Amino acid sequence: MVGDGMLEERFFLRPTADQELVTPILVVGGSTAAYSATLGALHAGAQVCLVQPQLVLGGQFTAQGLPASDDGKLLTPYGLIPPEQRDPNQLRDSERFAVSRSQRQFRQCQRQHQPVNNQVIQNPGGSWVSHLSVTPTVASDCLNSAVQPYLEQGLLTLIPGSIPIQLLMEDEPRRITGIRFMDQQTQHRFMARAKITIEATDLGDLLELGNIPSRVGQESRSQTQEAVLPEDPRPECQQAITFCAVVERSSQVELPLPPPPGYDQAAWLQSRDFTDEFWIYQQDQWQRHSFYDPDGMFRYRRVYRSQDSDAVQPGDITVLNWATSPLGVEGGPPDPGAPLGCGNDYPFGCLLGVGPEERKKQVKRARDRTQAYIHYLQTQSHPELKPRGDLTWTADGIALELYIREARRGIALTTIRHEDVAAKFFPKQARARTFTDSVGIGQYHYLDVHPNQASGHVELGDGHEALPFTLPLSALIPIDTEGLILSAKSIGTTHITNAAYRMHPMEWAIGEAGGHLAAFALKQGMTVREVAQQPALGAQFQRHLTQQGIPIVWFNDVGHDDPDFAAIQVLTVTGILPIENQQTLNFMPEQPISQGRFVMALAKTWGWPLEAAARSRLDLPPAHLAATAVATLRKQGVSLDLLQFEPEQPMTCSQGAQIFEQLSLEGVWVDFATLSSSSETQTITHRIAARILWQLWISIAHS
């Protein structure tokens, strides 16, 4: 690395005209998910070829100029604790629970590479909307450092500056066998053949090129079964796009960027629409925030500060990435008709479902809008703003690529719907749907849709709030195409749910799961569809993920550094130790497990068919959850009648030992005495139960 976020030229491969490459795993795209998919597959021991449009790795964090991560509150040291109850002496390392080990390492690297006052702090940039922000070059350096060893070992082939132009397909079954690319600089065409291809472009380009079943924009109710949708699809209703820009508050007046052609003439370049302040309705009144206010636009996504302070100082650097806010509304209740002040979001067109020339036109207009916004700020109110092109690898501080919020979405084996994520569908619960085939977790409190100006966007009303959610493996598998894994924003979400799954930490999780999936399938000699559709194989894959420190179910008291992390995660998501209290995100590992819960988990771990409840000395009501487990164990020769069995009481080690003494353990090994306790009267905790059941589950799987 050369210190400016760029890899050295020696790490790139630039194919010659008509060259043909062969690779086990091909990752296509320059998104954040493309990077994490590559890293995930490498961590799993596979060889990978990554082909992307830019020299810079990382997508949102780098080329798209948005290194201020869109984190949910559960990624903060205080989690969901209200401000009035926060204790600075009891900060939590929430990243141990909310993101994978590799993503946490990336976040820690960014903090270490951008100290403030020579101190490593939680949020180096001090942005108020993001809980971790740094400059794009710092983010890039950290991304590069993680893959450089694989580049040096020849396990990663990195081809920059190239875009896909054709898919090679086989029929019956329909399968992708390779991609033809074009080098945008030399115009050379080359081929990459692969056993598995990962679609990780920011717009779902492979889906369009291969005519793979997909959707764009807002679907119809019949397409997704989301009750809030209208009867007709509205593909032109898409999220706005943005060219982010990086600017510094300089200590002197700077020469302004020139206005783009059409400034104050074209509808998308009207200076009267721009603003440097915003209003927010809080505490029953409108509050105005000026540009440099601690709660203003500059600090919104500030990515560099010279001092550990909320106050914006000369030398501080921010990312301009702003949509709209009401203006001139001081006093009175919220007025939905209040005039809007705009930033550099571009809602005037769409990129999906249009031809290449129309797409190019919209991209240029979006970039011009950001240039116009910078010119407006510099000439109307803030001549001291200095574009920092050295941080964006451009001359004018405007990002290399668009920040894209929505892609063409593949129709997958599972479509994640509004009803799977929104809080209104899970009353009095702490988490949204936990898919049994979960391969990742995410959290963003809000279904954050930036609508474009097309008419007919659905109003979510009380359905905007989202709970912590999971990523089903089956959402990565297209319904009719083999050899392909969906990733980035092209997985099986809808227009609505993409608004939560598109955020930085979740896109990383999506890519990472896909990379590991490709490597796992190749190692098993299976297709990715077989991994998704065979429960036993899917559970093995979940075991692999959790052993890599990847969470697949939401618990905020069992981190990926916990020795029992894999056991607790897999046993929970597979339903062996189902979530006991849906009103919290706690597993409560040190809490005693009840006798009823333990015997039910034991029956499920063994895989016995559950028997209908029968009368016995225990005299449990047939409807009791433990009744079927008792009947099932009895059929297997295990009697609980003499164990003082009380399903609601804690399970003791003595009782557990007596149960295991009655089991036929031929071919199965469980070191119950060591795993439980030397004290017969000691109760079995959820943690100890997980250890026992985990060893049993693994032993049965290999017997």
C-alpha cells in the first residue's frame, strides 16, 4: 500500500484482449458486499477472482464517498438504553454482538488509523448520524490491509476498471458458467469462467444481462404479498441517488467550484432549492440548525476532526450527503406542506429499467447537482469550504461513483417482506422474524426510503419502524439460475425491505455470508441451492459461519468472542433451544434452564419424531410444551417418572445425568459429567445446556 488508500499497481491483473481466466469463485462488482464476499471466501480457504469497475475497493465506504457508516443503535456503546439512563462507566462493546468478527476488525482498524488527539476513540469523525466515521482513504487503507496477504499469496486475483457485458449460460438446468468483461480503459474484452459467480454489482447488472427473473422499483401487492402496497407495480418508483462530496472547513476563502452547465436553469440545478440549514420538530416546536451547528449539516456526516469536540473547527472534514428538510416553519405544529430545502440527493430520475444512454444521462445530472450544491454553498454562505479531492481520488472532491440505494432485485427462493421486518407486525417484541435458515443479522431502526419524484410511492405510516432482523440463506438463491449467488442490494428483498437491508453493516453481512456460502458449497461438492434446501446441510453451513464469528440470531449478551457462541447461535436458530423471551434480546446464558425446556431440546437434538402426549405419573396436561418431549423420551426408553420431574423447575445436573444414563449412546459421545458440573445439586444453566446439546448434536451429525 502507498498510504493514500490505493493498492500498488503490482496487485492488479489487467487481462489482455480475449484472455480467458478460470477461477473457482468469481465476484462481480465494486460494492461493499463485493469486498466482504471476497474476504469471506478467502477466510474460508477459497481462491477468488474479483472484477470491479474502479481501482478502489469497498463501495459505499470508499468509491461512493460515504465512509460514515449507517449503523443501527444496537451498534453503539449504549445500545437501546435511553439517554437519561446511560452510565459512561458501563459502556458496552456492542460490536461483539451486532456484527461479525471480520467487520469488527475493520471498524477497529479505522479507529486505530485515525486517532483524535493521539487517542483511539469510538467515533473518530464525530458525525452525529453515524456512530463511526473516518475519511474514505482511511477506510480504504483498512480494507486493503485485510486482503493484501491473499494478493501476495496469489489466492486473490483483482481485476480493476472492468464491467460485465455478457453472461455465458447453460440450459437445463439454467446455469451461469462465466462472464465476459470489458476493460473500460483499453476496451479489451476478456472472459472469466467460474464454478460459482457472486452478483455484487451496485445495480444488479448481471440480472439484467442474463434476463434472470428480477424486479425493479416498487412492486405490487400480488407480487410480494405486502399488505401496504397498491394493486399495481410501479417500477419507476425508486430511491433517489446521490453523488457524495468531501469538503473541509478551511481557515481561508477558497476558489469556488464553477457552476455546472444549466445552473439555475435546469430543474435539478436550481439554487433556490438548496439550503445549508435544516429544521426538525422536537419537544413540540420547530428547531433550526445552522450549517456548523453541532446538530447541523456539516457535522451530520463529519468524517475528520482535529479535536474531540462536537463543535465544528477549521480543518474538520465532512461528507455532503443530504436529502431535504422543511424550511421557514418556526412555531406551530408540523406542516406537511411546508417548503423543502434540498441538499445533493438527486430524485429527478431513475437508473433501473432504463436504457444505457438514459442511465448515463441521469448519472451525469446527479453529479452536476452535487457540483451545483457545492458551488451554491461556496458562493452563498460558506466560501471557506474546500473540496478534498485527495480523499475521493477525484479533482473536485466529488466521489468516484454514485451512492446507490436500490438495485435490480433478484427473485429468490425467499423474499423478505415488510411483514418480516416492521415493528408493527411484532407487537411487544424485541426482534423481527428470525428465519430458521438465517446466515446473518442486521439492525436499522427505520425503513429509510429516499423516494424519487415518480408518483405513487407507498406511504408506510406506522410501518416505518423496523426491529432487529435476520438474513435468510434462501434470499441469496435465485429461483431458476444455478451457479449464482445474489448479494449487495440484489438479494430477495422488496422495495420496502431493501430500505433497511441496504445499510453499510448489513451489506457487509450479506456479502460475507455469500462468500462463505460459495466456499462451503465448493468444499462440500454441492450446489448453493442444495445447501439452502437441505436442512441438515444448511445447519452445517450455519455452524461454519458461527465458528467464523458471524452472528445469525440476535442476542446482546453472547458475543462472537464467547466460547459458546457457535453452540448458542445454531441451537437457537434451528429451534433446538428456541428464543425463550421475545421481549428482550437476551439469551441469559447463566440463567438455569427449566426441566421442560431441557427435555424438549434433548428430543429435538436427537431428531426423534415428537410423540403425542400421553398420561403418566407426571400427569402433565397434553397441551403442555414438555408433554410431547416426555412421551418421546419414554418411547426411547427414558423414564422421567422417578426424577422428581417438574417442567417449570430448574434442571439439575443429577437429573440430567440420570437421563443420559438411560439413553442408548451407541456411536454417540457426550462428556456429560465434564460439561455439566461436579456437583449433583448444581443446576444446569442455559450455557451448560447449550454445551451438552451442542456436543450431542455434532456427535449425532457425524455418527
